[in-house]
Amino acid sequence: MENRVSTTDARRTFSELLKGVQMGRRYLITSNGRAIARLIPPGTDERWREAARARLLTRLRAQRALRSTKMRWTRDDLYEK
């Protein structure tokens, strides 16, 4: 089970949250009631990573590729000078 923590509380008690994570606790960081991040021990649950990856790939596949005949970029245009 995850403990819900607001971003304000997470900032204020970050070191305590990290100690909790070291002991195996999980935290769900929220902003305005919406989940924005999870603090979990490393390597404990690869399902989160795989689920996030699957959602990202699904979203990217659903997007149309942009093709513009007006703009032709060169490789040099893509790099800062």
C-alpha cells in the first residue's frame, strides 16, 4: 500500500520519506489531488516501469507523424551553435 503525500509535505519531509523508502515503504506524491510521482525502493516492482513504457508507446503510436513541406530542416539546424 502506498502512503499519499502532497508535494508540499514531500518537500518539507523529503529526508524522512527517503528513510521510509529504505525501510520498504512506498509513497504516492500528489499535486492538487492528482498523482504525479511515486517513491518506491529501487528494483521492487518492474511492473510500474513496464506499464509506463507501454502507455507511452501506445500514445506515441496513436499520434500522427508531422509532415510539413514548408519546413525543411538540416542537421545543423537541429543543433545549438
